[in-house]
Amino acid sequence: MNKKEALLNAAESKARLGGYSNFSFRELANEVGIKSASVHYHFPTKADLGAELAKRYTENFLCALGDPAALISRGKDPIEHYIELFRHALIADKKMCLCGLFGAESDALPEKVKLNTKLFFEKNIDWLQSAIEKLEGDTTVKARNKAVFILSLLEGAMMMSIVLDTNEIFSIATKFIESIKN
Amino acid sequence: MNKKEALLNAAESKARLGGYSNFSFRELANEVGIKSASVHYHFPTKADLGAELAKRYTENFLCALGDPAALISRGKDPIEHYIELFRHALIADKKMCLCGLFGAESDALPEKVKLNTKLFFEKNIDWLQSAIEKLEGDTTVKARNKAVFILSLLEGAMMMSIVLDTNEIFSIATKFIESIKN
DNA sequence: CTATACTTACCTATCGATAGGTATTAATAT
DNA sequence: ATATTAATACCTATCGATAGGTAAGTATAG
């Protein structure tokens, strides 16, 4: 078992429940069976851990998304696919989007964590924009606007589903995405 | 000057930037000019302070919203009015919605803070639902669905505007609210 | 005299971080 | 093949700072 990966997994789980301050070196160390001082071997500072957390989360998310063009050629709607990934993060994990939470508290985060959180949103907007351009033949601007709309709605709906403790909120909100399709 | 209110103001400012863990009794005490132990006189525990924070935020927000029927009778669109309040919170304060942030980290919050955060969303959905019923003559269910949609979108757009450091995101997202009007 | 609004002086628990040390393994030089 | 060096992955012990919280005392206003 890779301790570094185990630390990131433990940190991600805690961060997705309560943010950057919801995990500590001691807790993570206990969970993976090492001492808290040893966590510093893998991650010099907590900011390094947080930044790598956001980076890995983004990479995994984009990897799970795949290529929009490839999805379309396989007859799949990339927007539906995108919504499904958010739904899975909410229902299967019962946790917030890591970067949604980091984003909300970004003003209080170390610079490198904030930067990687920002990249999550930029890359997600790019992915959605590209998918919408290909799928609906919108202009660059119109596709980007729709991308911003979809991502905003999904993040907000996810947060409200968690605090109101019902997935119905997410279902209701996502139904409105259809109304902007051409 | 009322120290208790000053403490709540200081706490709200910090919480809206970095969440529940972004304010401490010591910091708040320093800001208002008393000792940290004295904060316990006004708020026995941090959870009490957090709960009162969310409660006061909700009350102030609903008070600023006013009565939907009264707005309509004055020829004002309550939905536009609602969006304007969120826009103000974002642009004038340059901070997140307190309950949007608390909501995202609600799984790690003390029960009474979580409860009051939940009430913010329930009361806001009720307000929006009532406004939409009166304004557009929708059924109860349809109006509630639209309310959930609007609130989700506004919270998500606010978060993304902050992390991407541009109010354009909020503008783009809110334009899509028109598309669901009858 | 009593309630209000603090103060001083603590406590315990935890935080991220550092210094210095120890096995084990891998790479390199002789 | 053997000796030396160095990297890996931890350890113990401790640091100063900060967290929330408590008990007992004090000044002040009605």
C-alpha cells in the first residue's frame, strides 16, 4: 500500500466534508498508520498537500470525463455524461465537490491551493465549452456562457442537496439544464 | 458600541471569507477590544456564536428581501430584487454568502450551526416560491422547482465568481434565470 | 445590593513544523 | 564481489503557537 496515496485519499475524504481545516497531519497519519511527522516527508507543508489534493482531484475528474468529441461519436450526450459525474460524486460519495468547497473558502486558502482550485474551474469550463460547441454548434461565447451556467448550477445544487440532506434538490436543479439546449 | 454585535460583525466577515474555522475567539476579541475569555460571556461556546451568526444572517437577508406581494404591487420584479441582493453581497462585500459557505462544510459543523444554516435555505426557497407563484401564476410544485433552481444557480455562481476572481461569472450565470420565466 | 460586562490567570488539547536519528534498499565506485 | 554513498521511508521527541474553554475576581451602573 502506497502511504502517500493513502494520505491523499484520507485528506480528500475529510476535506470534501468540511474543507481545508477539516483534516490535520495527525488525523491523516493515524488513519494510514504512520506518525504525523512522517507526513511531512511526503508533503513538506499542509499547503503542498492541499495543492496536490486539488490537482489530483482535477486530473481524476477530467480523466473520468474523457474526450467530448469521442463521447459524441459514440452517440453519448456529453452534457448528460457531465451531470452524471456530479450526481455520482454527490450520491455515491455523499460528499461535496472538493473544489466547490475549496472555492467557497478560497480567500482563506494558501496561494498554491487556491491556484489549483482555480484551475479545476477553468479546465471544467473549457471542457463544457468544447462539448457544447461540438454538440450544439454554438458560438465560442455562447458555449462558454452555457458552460459557466451549467457548472454554477451543479456546484450550487450539490451544496444545497448536502445541507438540506435530500438528493431531490439536485434532481430538480439539473432538470433546468435541458431548457437551455437548442 | 455594542460588543456582542461587534463580535458578530467581525465573525461574519471572517466566516464569509473562510468558513467556520476562519474565526477564533481570540481574533474576534482583539478586533472589538476585549479579552478572549470575555467572548464566552456573550456566547457560551463557539457553536452558540456560529448558530447566532447564521440566524442573524438569515433574518437580515429576509428583512432586506421584504414581502414579495408588496414588491409586485409596487411594480418591482421580486426575482430581479432577489438577484440584486445576491449581487450586492458579492460585489459590495466581496464575500461569499455566509450560509453558502456553511452549507458546503455543513457535515463538519456543530448541530445547531448546521440547523440554522438549513433554515436559511428553507426560508429562501419559501420566499422565492411565494414570489414566483404570485408573479407567474405557477403551480406550487413548479414554483418550488424554479425557486430551487434560482437559489442553486446564485450560490454556485457566487462561489465561482470568488474563486475565479471575476464578477463576469455571476453576470453570465444570472442571465440564464430569464430563460425560465413564463 | 445586584446584575451586567468585563478582567486576570489559567487549563487542556491540538495544530503545523522541525531536528535528529534509524533501518532498509538502491546506486555507484573500487 | 565488496565497500561506500546516498536516497527512501519512516521514527522519537519536541517546539512555539493557537484553539476553545473555565474559575475567580473586579469595576460600574441602576
